[in-house]
Amino acid sequence: MMYGTIMKGDMTIDELYRKILRIGRQANYRPEELRRKFLDALSLPWLEKAEDIGEHLPLPELYKKLYEIELR
């Protein structure tokens, strides 16, 4: 994690999602801000998967689909 920026790094999709939600609650982020922070934290391969799945899905649905891919 860099100062002020969340990066997925070696976190699982689940860990990243929960971290974004926790920080979002503390910072009072709106749903669209949470989604943007989540997408910004993904590495390029994961971001490409998110775009393939449906970049316009609500964050909880996008998270679930990425999580399922990670479990394979």
C-alpha cells in the first residue's frame, strides 16, 4: 500500500473489497466512489477481467464475479 493509495498487491479480491468497504465507511464514500477506489486498486490483469465481466455492474456484483474467478 502506498501513502493515500490502496493497491491490491498480494491481497485477495475479498481482502481488497473488505478493506475498501471499511475505508469507505470511515470516509463516508458514496457507492460510486467505492467502486472507483476498488477499480483503481486492481492490477492491470484484474482490471481487464473487471472490464470483460461488465464494468458497469454495481460493486457488490462485480466483486462477487471477480471473487469467483479468483477461487478457480
